[in-house]
Amino acid sequence: MVHTYEVLVDIKEFVSQINNTCQSGTARYEINADSRQKADGMARVQARSDHPQGTEYDVRVTRLLQ
């Protein structure tokens, strides 16, 4: 059965390689998936697509919406 999960992804992006500055942020996704594990993977793929300069992606499924 497919459920909708709320997934938060903390993303760290390096702005400049010269002075090692980075910015951090959190992206929120609503993912339709069969399980929490699949929702985790799908959110990671989406975050990498949305933030290709990211170097760290911390994914956490926070709750079941439907």
C-alpha cells in the first residue's frame, strides 16, 4: 500500500572551495512510497537533483501523512 511520508533533508553545500565556506539548509518533501526506506531513498534522489552542489544529505522521515 502506498503512503505519503513527510521527509526532511538537511543539506550542506560548499559555496566556495577557496575559503571553505558552506551554507546549510533543510528541504521538505512529501513522498509517496510503499515504505519508509523507499521514501528515504526517493527524498535523497530528489534533494540531490534540487541541490547538485550539495556535499552532505541527512535524510529523515518525520511522519506519515496519509
